[in-house]
Amino acid sequence: MSVTGSQTRIRLDKWLWYARQVKTRTLAQKMISGGRVRINGEKTTSSKKLVGAQDILTVTLPRDIKILKINSCGTKRGSFNIAQLLYEDLSPEKELRQKETKLDTEPVAGKRPDKRDRRAAQILNGKADLI
């Protein structure tokens, strides 16, 4: 499979799916329509926007924010190793981001977590839907 592909531009939802940033195109479309994707710094809510090489995407994922530079459009969805060739990750180091946003998650001694504590822990772990 050729990573370079003959296409110079491709739909945003397809590219996110090809690059394995989301599991399905439907999830990509929902994420885009929810305003969680920026193309070259501009917010977009249309999945049919065309992207190509050298475009910069800022993608807000449930647990992370990724800054991706598109290297190629691709022709179909391939393995993870092939998908990594489609983009260059420009995001800051994960450890640095965790230090900046680290919250005290240690439980208070002798106190069982209540519903509020459990909900906060789920949000921190990225297991709760914020929508």
C-alpha cells in the first residue's frame, strides 16, 4: 500500500479515520461537528473540509490534545505503523502536560469516596463523558 497516494486533498473525517485518530468515521464526524478539530488554527464544524499535506490539525481527544502536521493523505485505512507515516505529531511531551495539569487525587485518609469523588476520578481518568 502506498502512503503517498495520488490524492492531494481528502475529507477531514476520512483523514482522521485513515490516521487512526478515531475508531470510526461517524465518531470523526461527531468530533468535528462538536468543534473539537481546528485546521491551521481555524475551528471547523464541517467534515467535508478538505485537508492536504502541510496542514496543521489541532485535535481535542477525550484524554489528550494533539497537534498533527499532515504529511500525506493516504489511500485507505491501514495498520497503525502505516497510519503513523501520514502525520507528524507536534504535541508537547506528555509528561510535561501531566505535570502542568496534575491534581491531587489522593483520597483523604479514613474517608470513603462518595459520588462526587468517583465522578471526579472518572473525569480525570478520561472514562466519563463530558457531553
